[in-house]
Amino acid sequence: MNAAATMQPFENLKILDFCWVAAGPMTTGYFAEYGATVVRVESRLRPDVLRSSPPFGGSGKGLNRSGYYANYNANKYALGLNLGTPKAIEIIKRMVAWADLVTENFTPGTMERLGLGYDELCKVKPDIILFSTSMLGRGGPNSKLPGFGAVLSSLSGLTAITGWPDRSPTNPYGAYTDFITPRFAVPTILAALDYRRRTGIGQHIDMSQLEVSLHFVAPLLLDRANNAREGARTGNRHDAAAPHGAFPCRGDDRWITITCMTDAHWAALRAVLGDPQWMRAERFATLLGRKREEDELEALLADSTRAWEAQALMRALQAADVPAGLVHSNKGVIEDPQLEQRGHFVYYDKPEIGRHPVQRSEFRLSRAPAARNWPTPFIGEHTREVCRDMLGMSEAEIEPLIAAGVLEVPDAAAASS
């Protein structure tokens, strides 16, 4: 591979990162993976709440042991800084002069209270780009309400359509909207960077995570607005398919998903299962018929699939062009040969966490391999390095600020482990 092929697209991009939890760190993680210098600001006095989220490595819960946190923060520098001190704000403004991009996902108004709103940042660096993402965006009667992705899943309508018709609504997995936002945030930031490259003008990006999430329910919103129809919970079912769901296989908690969108799919499914007598019934011959008898259809199909090993049935159905897939456990995902072949999980060793996987980006660039620099840092792990090498501060400036609690470095136990 020649030198041009090893160049990383963001190797000259400098990011000052105030983001925390998932949506923000996932966004800056893409840039760090492809060469950007991302300096993450954090303090032991107000650590990222994700640092307290399981699973934990080592000997249990601890700020430097969360595998969840580690998954989103590899390849980043950690600047330990107590933002409650005036001297810290001075240091931040020196970092702004260094940076191309500032990122934050605080509740709207927080950066302004710190004296770091967009107007103040522009005084330090006129062409700075500030990326802000919050639950509801800026402006509007509820914009300053704090919250997490589980709340947004409900506000966006996703919770109302998740679950079974005869049961209570169910939130999608985790902070679902946090996992949607970065896919919109990255191209939006790229557009702002391109605009500045062409014009010399920066800007403030204000991204509402609620509005981002509405893209995922657009058909239902259109149906409600135009036809006054309200989307409902349908379990695993689909208006244009039958069967469409998860069915049990041989063994303990083993399942397969099967979808028949066409009568050709149904005919192929019949052939793979040996064309049992029940599948020959006239009432199941068409999609409309199968939809009318869907409860019975699913019960009979479940009886048939229980005799199969899940992997064998999946392969047989896929070979017959029937859409089907295993229902993976977490273990199955980690060991999936497709993901392994593509190198989706990168393994790091880090004191306190131990050996742990980190997910890399979903895409591969033929001329720019992803970076694999270092695992997620301890709080303040790079404080001295950032102050010295990026801000040009001397040891005589740095050490008194550490002693005063303005700057933070890892505690002795973390530093020696």
C-alpha cells in the first residue's frame, strides 16, 4: 500500500469534544477512527454517566472499567479539566483557538452558562464550527428539558408502535435514538467542514435528536397526516407478509426469523419443510389467506420449525431464496463469522477493563484504513500531553494547575496499573 493509500481523511482535523453518553461520543468516534485528533474534556467531579454503566471489567464497578464507555471512546485524548473553575475556562478558550470543531451534547444553555456559547467561541476563533445536539434542539417551549434516549424513543412515537397489540408499549432496545443520531451528525458536520473549506466561514449546527428520529417513523406520520390512520403495535407481524416472525428451533432458546413476502417464498418454505399436510391447505395458498389465518399459521409453523437446528434451517431456507436469519444471542454476534471476517470488532487490552471489544465503523474505505491507536483513556490520562504538546504550556504552568484541582490526571492506582 503506497503512502497516499495510508493517508487518513481526518488526520489534520482537530476536535474539542465535550460530548458524553452515546450520541455525541459515537459521532466523534467516527472522526477519531479516521485520523482526527479528538480531545475529550471530562472531570472526576462530573464524569460521563456512561462510565458507570455495565458491563464492567476487572474487579467490578469503577470509572475506568466500563466496557460500554470503552466501546465509544477509543483513539481519543482525555483532558481532565474541572470546568467549575475560571482558570479552566481560560484553558478551554486556548483549546478553541487550537480546534477546528467543538462538539457538545449538553442541555441547551449549558455552554452559554459556562461562557462558551457560540458567540464567545467566535471571538476566540471566528471560523470555528460548533456542533450541538440535544434532545429537542434549541428553541421551543421544551428545549431545555434534559433527558436520555429512552425518553426520546417515547416522544418520537417509536415506543407506541413497539410491542404486542394486547400489551403495554415497549421501548426499543436501550437509548435507541442515540444510535440514530450519529448517522445524521457525521454528514452534517462534514458539510459544515466543506462549507468552511470553500468559504472560510464557520457555523453553529443545532441538531434535534427528536427530529432526527422522526425520519424512522415517516411512513406512519404521513399516514396519520394524510389518512387519519394511527399506527399500532403489531408484534412481529407485517401487513405485506405472512408468515413474518420469529419461530422456535431445536435447543434451549434457539430461534429463527422467517419472512414470506410472496407466494413463491411460501412455496419454497413448504418444500424445505417437506411440504407437510397442513401447509397444503387451501386457506394458506395466498397471502391474503395466510393473513386471515395468521394465528393458526404461526402456531403450526412453530411446531414444524422446532424439529430443526436453527443454523441448518437458516441455511436451507436461504438456499431456497426464503428470507431467514438466526436470532443471535450476544455470544452469537461476537462470534459471527461475517463480522469476524470484516474485522468489525477490534480488541484492546486496558488496565482495569482487561481485554475488550470495540466496534469499528460499518464501512471500509479502500484508500484509508481505520486507525487503531489506543483504547479508551482514563479520566485525565492525556492531560499533561495535551497541555504541553497542543497548547505549548510548560511544566511550570501545568503542575500548579494539577495541584489546585483545575487540571486532573489519573489517580495513582490507575496510573500504576
